[in-house]
Amino acid sequence: MHRLARCAAGQAPGDPCRNVVVDVTRNGRQQYCSVRCNNRAAVRRHRERTSR
């Protein structure tokens, strides 16, 4: 049960993702439900850094 979590992209305000992540990685660090959510979060972080 410790490998179940909500997608980290859905924690950002305005992001509609409500999927559940089943972490099947060896190191137990999977945060996103898909590559698409991971990319969206990376773009959000990049735009936040460069807008300053």
C-alpha cells in the first residue's frame, strides 16, 4: 500500500490530473501517472524559473 499515491502533477493549482500512481519502480520514486504529466510539470517548473 505504500506504493500507491496521487499523481504529483495534480497537486499543482489548475492541473486537472486526479489519477493514481502505482509505483512499480525499483527505487520507489515514481511520482507521475504518465510521461505526459511529468512533462507538463517540468514545463511548469521551467516557465516558473525563467519568468523571474
